[in-house]
Amino acid sequence: MSALPFAFAYPAILGALIALPVIWWLLRLTPPRPQAEVFPPLKILATVLKREETPAQSPWWLTLLRMLLAAAIIFAIADPVFNPRTSSLASGGPLVLFVDNSWASAPDWERRIQTADALIDDAESAGAVVSIAFTADPTNDATPGTAATAREKLRAAEPKPLVPDRQRAFEALRSALNGVHPGTLAFLTDGAASSDNDATVRQLSDLQPAELRVIEGDAAQTVAISGAGNTADAMTVKVTRLSPAGAVSVPLNAQDAQGRVIATGRADFAPGQTTVNAGISAPFEMRNDFARVSINTGATAGAVHLLDDAFKRRRVVLLSGESGDEFQPLLSPLYYIQRALEPYADLVRPTDANLSVAIPKLLANNPSIIIMADIGRLPEDTYAPLQRWISNGGMLLRFAGPRLAAAPAEDPLIPVTLRQGERALGGSLSWSEPQALAEFPGFSPFAGIPRPTDVTVNRQVLAEPTPDLAERTWASLADGTPLVTMNKMNAGQIVLFHVSAEATWSNLPISGTFVEMLRHLIQISRSGGVTSESSGSARVAETLPPFRMLTAKGILVTETGNARPLIPNAKAAPVANFDNPPGLYGSEDGFTALNVLPDNAELKPLDISGFNVVRAGLVGGESWSAKPLLFFIAFLLLLTDSLIVLFMNGAFSRLRPRARAAATIAVALAAGLMLRPDLLHANDTQPGDDIIMQRLDNTHLAYVVTGEQDVDNISEEGLNGLTRFLTYRTTLEPSPPVGIDLNKDELSFYPIIYWPISATAPMPSNAAISRIDAYMRNGGTVLFDTRDQIDSLEGSSDTTANGQRLQQILANLDIPPLEPVPHDHVLTKSFYLLSSFPGRYAGSPLWIEARQGGQNQNNANRPAAAADGVSPILITANDFAGAWAVDDNDTPLLPTVPPDETQREYAFRAGVNIMMYMLTGNYKTDQVHVPDLLERLGQ
């Protein structure tokens, strides 16, 4: 049977075919089938009296069906295998085997060994020597030898998790042949080009073999992963295949460090498509546990993509010194930071504006970086947990701004000592022109980023000169002043940008350099997040020893073999080679992944067109066993025979419908629908909801309850008087004022809170101060009134008791720089035209947030302000409530000093302007555009 296109693995089993005639004879004889008759007594008796019976015979076609069933089982046990392989070698030279033992050869490596072994057998029969070279073997010894030597070398070879270095193997082969022309040169290729200009076939043909045979495996099964990224919503995986055949769907698995599959996805190739970007959807926390992603159907190193710490998406907390303005997002301190980091990190914003509450919650989420944009002072109880978090490996990234410029110099969360105030263009300690950036120093994480030529700085906070300032400076301006400074705190770092996070101080935030700088800072941050209780991890050494190696079948092993330490290169990504095979380099504390294919690589078929080659397949490539098919045919025949027998015996005629049970189920369902119980509603109301609804219905003025009865009474009557004045003189009709407890009452309902300062009242708690700070940060305004201008009128030069109490309160608040209300400020014209803001007294100025850019700027050049330009803080000593306080008959309760009803009228007008300013912001400043609008209309 060797001449036939198939062979039987167990030919002796075919001897059972001689039993088919006996099986035929046995199957023809069957007992008679019982017959159903009507009850005729005489006919039954007649049947009983019969003395002779003849057996019934089965139909010939049923007997033939059973014979075919028996024959199919016999042939299946004999295992016919179809293998039309024929082999012959060209004479006149040695047999040369040029074998790819790359990662792509791992699935069919045994068949490659069988193919090469069969060729060696043919060479041994012909008495030819054999030369064998492997393209992923660093030794590359291709010296011709005997067939036995070639077999030993073939048995010792194994696939490597590398891209084949065919040029190196060809040079070794050409040197070994030394000008001798091969007889048959067999190139057992993996089918993929090793580079864009792979000329292996041309070089092999230049050796002038008598026959150039290209033996390929199944290229359609070669699929690899050439990249992975952790985006905001999912993990992206770049999958490439060698054969651009029809549509195919490739399953993907994401595994953790223990090899467990924790997420799956699919890469769907369209017809003719060789590269596709697939996605694996999973939560952020789960994606950070991914240790590798692999192709479910592939068992090769190329079908596995190892992931390291650089892949893990960092969790970044964003904190701002002021609330964002949804109508003017470009003015938000966090806008440009958010846009720059969204593609690279998971951004977290606090859900509570009270930083003493928000920061512990955020630290519990194990962030890698905390970014603070223009926060000058933090709540006192947040410094300790933040310092522990930084010491354990966290990175605190801060940006300057007016609040930071006014912060105390002894802040432990600032990397360098800052000078009070700012350095601005046109001001003190200023430049004559905007400053450009200098080259980034070599030790800086920004090294390698080209120096931007279009970035300039107009304003910055200055660092006090210290001996180690240069070592702490990661970026500087052209005049040598620091732009980015850093200070280590145990395992963590504190980094400060000496400019603001929005474009008022510099155009750096709107440049591409800003994105690169933030991205580099994310890369050096701790990837797994940091807790306040964790211990700092050691940094990865500059030279990374081999930690785990990847086999050609995509398995991580601890045996490192001859792998050498990996030397990271900041300018280029490392490439797998003989010295540094794919795997993990580093240690348990930190490692770098080195994969088979470089990022964004694409598999391309080896070009053999234009050359005189003979294409062949691997041994067993066309062979297949008919056993499964024959057993399947036998099963179908058995099933058919069973159904025929059941039909002939009348089994199907005795079936009865089971309608009663179905009807019972239908009735039960209908009854359940008709007897539907009444709908129940949960009572989700909470105590105090009625009060909240009252506060939301109308505008209320609020005052802080100090605990001193006379002070609180004047505050209530004063705001009552201002409320009535607003109702009479404006379209605003506020509801009665509300006294609030800073420790428990909700503050966000009120546009302004009047706080009368009393030195004899209890000092507010840290929690109350934190709630006021959050209220101001979210857009609310607090009017502090020390009510002590009378002491200044009496000639006292020392700070009053109320003034000292105000300083104690403000010491725990993050407040911006302050200035007296400028003459052109919107407060002077929001409703009435005012030049001063008297109360019961008239000598104290009204202090508000200082405008950026100085006081002497005209309206046309004044920079835009976030939050509609509303100051979060107002300070006066003129006792506004004392001037506003009236009884039910509008009779003043307290006289003005000096007694002057005109002063009281102006005090009420000042209150109206303050309320209009709170509710409408800087809309009045838009009048600066009126001349331009009129001129445009005139045209």
C-alpha cells in the first residue's frame, strides 16, 4: 500500500472485513414484529392453531446500512492516513539546510525537525555531506559534516524567542561552504521577513545551488502582538498577522502576575487586513494588575506581550486653589493639566471641597501623584498624612500662583525657600523682556526634551539662593532663575513649577513642551500608587539584571541562561537580541519588560517572487487522518438505524401531547399578572430636608453665629435691614437672613457669609476653618468684619484684639493676596457709583483679592479672571452690620461714628453693591467694550 496516496496505521485490523458476509447473514434474520389486531375471538384461535412459523427478514436496504456501519468502524480502527509526500535531492553537491528557529517556528517545530530529518536521510542515502545553519543561533557553525553529525545538531536545536538574524547566519554559511556550490539548498523558513529589506532568498540563490527549495509552515497561523497601551477607558493592543487571508477573529487574554486570566477581548481582522488595534475593557484598578496580554490561540513568544511598571496607568489627584469656571474653562488652573494628562493617567478630582476631608479620602485611593495648582496653605491636619505619603514614595507636584506667592515661607511642602511676592514683567525684581527657557540639565527627568524656543515667562516665584539650589533645579530660565525645582523626602519627591498652571504667567501650559514635561514626571512616579502606610520601594538600578526570561512558546521561566544585564537607553527603546533575549529585567521591586517585537512592528511575508525556487510544505503538512471522519460517519449511520427501528416498531405513533402541564403554567402566570400587589415607595426623606428646600427657594443672607448674644443680634438685625433695603431699591427680594453654625450647617446655599469677628468669642475649630476654606474655594465669599475701626480713630497703633483674632483665623485659610478696592473695581459701580465703603465707621478700606497684573493696569489690558472675578474674601473694620441694623420701624439701632445719616445711606449702598457683585460678578467690566461696539455699529 506504500504506492497509494494513503497508508493504514494498523493494516492488520482490515482482516476483520472477511467477517462482513457473516454479519450480513445474521442481520437478515430477525424475529417477527408483534401485530395489533381487533378482538375477534375466532381469528385469534385460528392463529393459535397454526403449527408452522417462518422468521421475518429485514429489508435489504436496512441490512446494507448496518453493513456500512460495520465497515466504517473497521476502517476507522485501521486509521487511514493520507500523506502524498515524495522526496528527492539534486545531485552534485552537499545538502544545505538553512533553518529558521525563531519564535514563529515554535508551533510547528517538531514538523520542521521531521522535515529536516527526512532530508538528512535522503542525503545519507545519496552519500552527500550535510551543512546546517540556524538563523537564531549565536554560534552559527555551518561546517559541512556527516549525516550523523547533522542529526545530532538538529536534535540539540530548539526555537528561540527572537527574530531571526538571517544575515549573520548567511555569512557563517557562506564562510563554511568556501565557494562550494550546494546540491539542494533547503530554506526552512517561518515565512516572515526579518526586516523591511530582507534579501535572504536572493543571497541564498547567489550561492548557485542546483535546487533552491523553500519549505514553509502554515503562515495563516502566525499572529503576534506588537504593542499595548493603557488608555483612559480600556487597554489597547496592536495585533499583526502574517497572512492577509479572510476575516478572522483572534481572542485576547489579559493575565495577572500569577497567570490568571482577568480580562478578555478580541482582535477582529477584516479580509486583507494584517494589522488591527483591539481593546480589552476593564476597570482602571484591574488594568493596573495586568502583567501580560496574550493571544489565546497562539503558543509563541510573539503572541505574548509582557507589561512592566511603565504600562501601569498612574492615578493622579488634581487639586486647585480656586474653583473651576465652567463658562471660562481656559482660566481654570487645572484645565491645561487635565488636557495634558488625560491620555496618560487616570485623573481624580476631589468630591468634597473641604480639603481636610478630601485629602485623606484621596490618599486612601493610593495615588501616584498629587498635583496642586496655586494652593498656598493647606488645612493643618493634612500636612502629616501628606508628608507620610510623600515619604513612602509619592510625588507632590505644585504650581505657583497668587496664593502660593503669598504663602508662608516655612511651608514644609515646598521644595525650596521662596521669596515673598512674585517676580513680574514690569514690576520689582523684573526683567526688561520676557524670559525664555534654558537647556534642560542632564540629570533632569526632562533631559532629552528639545528646548522650546517659543516659550516665555512673564511672572514667577523666586527661590532664595542656597548652596544646593542648582542640584535641585530641573529646569531654569535663560537668566538662570529656577523654573522647576525638586526636593526629596525619603522615597518621595516634591516638585514645584515656579509659574502658574494656566497661561497668565507664562505660555508654557499651552505648549507641547508642557505635555512632555508632565508625561516625563508621570513616568518617574511610582506606578502602583502609594499609601500612607506603605514602605518606600527601591529604585530600579541603572543596569538591570535578567529577572524572568520568555521562552519561544511564550512561557516565563526563572532560568536566565546566558542573558546579560540590560542597559536602558533613554534615547532609544531596547531591542531583543542574543545578549538580551525577551523577558523581564530588574527585580521584584521594579523591572522593565523586553518583548520579541519592537513597538508598532508589522509582520510581512518573505518575498520569494522573481527567484527560481521550489516551494514545499513541511512533512505532515498535507497528511491527515481519516479516523475522526470515519467514526463520525459510523455514528450517523447508527443514529439513522435507531430511528428506522423505532419508526418500524410504531414508537412515534404512541406519543401524546403534554398540554395539561403547559396550560397549568399559563394559568399560573396569568393569575400572577392579575394579582399584582400595590407598588411600594421608599421614604428617602432625611431630617432637615424641609429646611434645605426653604434655603434653596430664595436667596438668603447668612451670618456666622459667634455665641455672643449681643453680637449675633446686631448681625441678624443688620442683615434684616440690608434685606429690606435690597427689596425696596432693587429687583432682588431676599428672604430673611440665616444664622449658621460653621461646624454643622451647609454653607453652599448662601452667596455671601457675614462674619463678625469677636476676640471674646470661642475660636472656631479646625473643622470649621476647613469648611470655610472649602466654601471659599467653591466660589463663596466671606465678609470678615472686625468692627474695630473706632480703635484706630482713638489713635491706637497696635493691632486690636479683634484684628489678632482675624489673623489667627486667616492663618489657617488658603487666601490669595489682598488689596484695597481699586477706584476702577467693579465693586465701585456694580449698582451705585461709590468711592468708599463706609459702615458704622468710615475709616477702614474694604480689602479684596488682588488682581493679577498690578493695580495700575487699565481696563483694556487687565487680564481676565476666573469665577467672574468675584473675590472669595472681603475684609473691613467699618462694622457694616452696625450701620445696617434697624428695628421693625426702620429706626437705626446704633448710631454711626460720627453721627451722619448720609454715611448710613452710603453704608446701605455699599451693601447693595457687595450683593450685586456677589450675584453678577464682573459683568460691569464689560462696559470697557462699549466704545468698540458703538464704533462697530457706527460702521
